[in-house]
Amino acid sequence: MTADPLSGLFAALADPTRRAILARLARGEATVAELGAPFPISAQAISKHLNVLERAGLIVRTREAQWRRVRIEPTPLRDIAGWVAQYRRLWEERYDTLGSYLDTLQQEQKEES
């Protein structure tokens, strides 16, 4: 993971293939072959995507006999949710302010008519 974990998370999530892999893993563990099956890319490319996700802490790989299984690690997603929540509060406050302003305008229009 990078020195800035949040940047590493966003970089890992920036690619649609990696997001699709996480979406698949949200339904349960899978082998590397199962994860790669829906994509028209090489096993090596899937492995590179998994390496990025693993470095970001978003997946964990285990080994059972000759099978390598992958599971999602949702804890880092909580960091992203916390970061987004800060800005959600900001936008909610701005929408509340806009709503109050529009209510004032409507009230003034009613009083003028």
C-alpha cells in the first residue's frame, strides 16, 4: 500500500475491471480462474489486477492445495465511506440552505400576490 492509504484505495478502485472483481467477490470467495473467466484478458492481466487490489488491502489471497482462493476485505472500504461522508454532510448543509432560500422566495411571492 502507498504511504497515503486513501490514495492507494482510490487508485485500485479507478479501474472498472478491479471494481467488477470486487463486485464478484462481494458475493463470496472465488478462485483466480473464476475471477478471470468473465474478462477477455489474460490470466497474467487478472493477476496484475489482483496484485493491485491486494496491495490496497481490498482482497486477501489464500492457498488450498493447488487452488488460490480470493476473498474481499471490506475494512478499507470503510475508510472511503468515512471520507465520502464528510463531503455528504457538506452537500446536505448546502441543500438545506438552498431549501430555506427557496422557501423564503415562495413566501415573498405569496405575500406580493
